[in-house]
Amino acid sequence: MYSIVEYKGFKSYYRCGYCGSDDGKESTGMWAHTMKVEDYQDLIDRGWRRSGMYVYKPTMDRTCCPQYAIRCHILDFKLAKSSKKVLKKMTRFLSRGEVAKGGGGTVEPMDSHSEDIGICQLPVACTSEVNIDIEKPLKIVSLEEIPESTEVQEKPQPGGAGEKEDPGQKHPSAEANVSTESFKRVPKPGRGADPNKPPCRKAKDVRRELKLEKQFQKQQQIEVGDVSQPREPSCANPRTLPLQHRAPQGNQPKSLEEFISESLSPDAVHQLEVKLVPVSSDDPDFTESFNQSATLYAKYQMAVHQDSPDECSESEYTRFLCQSPLQAENPPDGPDLGYGSFHQQYWLDGKIIAVGVIDILPRCISSVYLYYDPDYAFLSLGVYSAVREIAFTTQLQKTAPNLCYYYMGFYIHSCPKMKYKGQYYPSGLLCPETYVWVPIEKCRTKLDQSKYSRLNEDPNAGDEKCFRDLGKVLVLYRSTVMPYSIYQRRQKRANDEVAVQQYASLVGQTCAERMLLYRS
């Protein structure tokens, strides 16, 4: 199983949806034909984000509005007063049908917590003409298996002399039909890990488990007088996400789960149900709700972002929010629902009023986008869905300890509409030069002085996963996986070294040696 990407390079001088500049935005992108969740996790920890199948990274030191990746640590999450007000407003509406004053039809200023692409605007209509069949096995060539002097006889290129090109073929170089099946190589004697022994564990994972154990022990001490209390029953349907109410202990402040649970009474005037649906045409819940979701998306885009009907058609909706390169995975140490792309649907009295598009990854839930019915803007659904997604991350973390972050997309200090993400505490911003997370409190002064800043305060720190060896970059060429050094030997006319260097420096050496870079 491999991630297969097609590097598209730099896109410069296009319109910015944040500041309105006609030519101030710049980014780098690649088309992801298929992607493992582990690889995408590493990419977003280097500042990449996806929009449909397109994965992009802002050119931080040259773009007009630098976009800093932001994440919230959910184990220490504390509700802000503004978030509490939104939760109480939702409780009053659901329980008594009360509508906030002045909220009849106005759109809240912070209508979406994940508008990372500049109000749905990509630099170009990003597609790929390369037709990669993921059902055919790959050949694998390693540096150890090919002697330095070995030359591989090339097959003639389709469309060459004496060969007629298939008129139905969109891309002459797309004969490489490949598969993402996993190819396990048996280690040579004395090499590789012993499969009979348990895998090594990272020290930080051990520390995290100890911390969780201490927190659990403290909770037991608080509830020492309630030893006989039965455990909360597990949800019969894992796609429905209820939160059971528990009364606060003594004078302790209410938790996020308690705030949410207050509004979910069966005797309430309105009933709200949150359902998690995999983004898959094979899933019946996804297909049955598709038309309703697509209609809601169009209504939101036209009302909030003034899109034309063509700009929010069903095909555009599918391209933007239903196509995902992420491969669904369900490892034994992961959450019950597995990893992949999902729609978190908010059903009010039997109809969808909001949809949060999220990716569940090995270390986080990553928020992709939110769209909702503008008729319910008075409920501040952008903020409400954000705290619900944080609560959901907390729920998943109980069975998947490494999953303890909530990624909110991009934070733009110079854009008030995107600056509000810093209110979710505690949050950190990703340093664009060293790719370490820095508490946002330490970043604000620097960003007040300059839009772009190296956030890491250590002047000697560098990128630990920086590009080092071009020859080890994995490429996919004619249904064969090989290091770039062998590809250069085979393809003597190759003049793409600069592009491959750019790609490797942006994705980092780890991903460059693990993902497959398509070469035609």
C-alpha cells in the first residue's frame, strides 16, 4: 500500500480570498491519486492541507496572507466564555425553541472554522489527466537489487514511431496502471526487526500513557464515593454520537461534555442528532443523504460566499468535499470507526442543517470544511460544530491514546475572520522553518510585528526531517517502484531534478522515501 502523488509545482500571483489581493497569493501543490493516513498526518505536520484530491502548501514567506497551521491539544482543553455562550444558546433553542435576539437571519462573522483555501478558491482548477489503475500490482526495484552497471532495456513509449496511439487515451504517458497493494519484503539475515518481538515504543507515547493513567487515578479519587456507579453503556450505533449527561461534582465547572449533554434531552422541543458518515459511495448512509447534503452546500455557498449556481454545482461539491485521496484504514490500535474521511452531519428534527467535513488521522482529527443552512446562522454553527468536533476528538482519544489533537486548518493573524481560532485553548502554531509546534501565546507578538515569522525561538533549531538524499526519493515509473537514482539511470534524458528536489524539500525526507512520486 503506497501513497501516489503527482507534483504540480508552484502557483503564483493568483487572487487571495482573505485580503482581496488579485495577485498576492502563492502556494505549492500536488495531486494525490491515493494517500495513506500516516503520510497525510506527516504532511499536515509540515504545513500541507488538502482540498478534495489536491494537496497544497502556502509559500509562507512570499504569500500575501501567511497561513499558519494551528492545532488544539484536547487533553488540556478549556472552554472559552464565548464558546460557553454558544452552547447555552443551542441548549435554549433545543429545549425551549428560544431564538437569540437579533439572530433572525444574519450570518455570524465567523461562519466557518475551516475556510483554509481562501473562501473556497483554488489557484487553478486542479485535476490530473494521468489515469492510474490501482488494481494492478507494482514491481519493486531497490538499490540493493540492481548493480551499478546494470542497464534496463526500455519498452517503447506508446505513440512512438511505428506505433499508433489509442485515440481514446487521454494521456500518452498514463500506461502505468498501478496498485496500492502492500508488498512486504522479507528482511535478509541479520537485517530488520524481529517479527516475533513486540514493536519498539516511543518514549513520548509511554509518557503520554502515564499521564493519562494519572488523570484516570485522580478522577477515581474524585468519584471514590460513587464506586458502585455502573459504566456508561457503549453506543449501539457508532455513527450516532450522543453524549451522556453527568452532573458536575461539587463546585467544579461544567465540562464540555456536560454542556453538550444538557441540550440533548428527549423532552426537548427540538431534537438534534449528530451522525458520522464515511465519505464513500459504498456507504448507504452517505448515498442516501447525498442529494440533501449537496443542496445544503449550494444554499450555503450562494448565501454566504455569493457563489453562482455553477460554482457550487453537484460536480463541484463532489470534487471539493466528497472526493478524498485518503485510504480508509481500521488498525487494531485505532478508533473503532477507523481512519479516513468523514462527514459529520447535524440532523435537526429529521433534516440536515450542517455538515462538518473531517479527516480522522493517527494523531488528530483534521477539520476540512463546514457548511450549514443560513436560516440557522443565529445558532453560531461554526463555533458549535468546532466544540462538537473537539468533544468527538476527546471521545476517540479514549480508545486511541495517540489521537489527542484537533487541527483547525490555518490561522491567519492578519485576517480577523481567521484570527478567532486562537481562542481555542491551548493551541499551537506550526513554525514554517523548523516544523515544531509553538504555543500561540508566544507567537502573537512576533506576528503583530510581521505577517511572516520564524516562530521557533531557538536560533539553532532546524528541520529534523529536511531533504538530504535525492537518490532515495521513491518514484513510480511504468508500473515500477524505484529510487530516483535508478530512475535517472533508466531515463537518461531525465531533466526533472530541480522539480524532484523541490518536492522532496517540501514533503521532507521521511515522506519522500515512503510516498511514490509519479514520473511519466
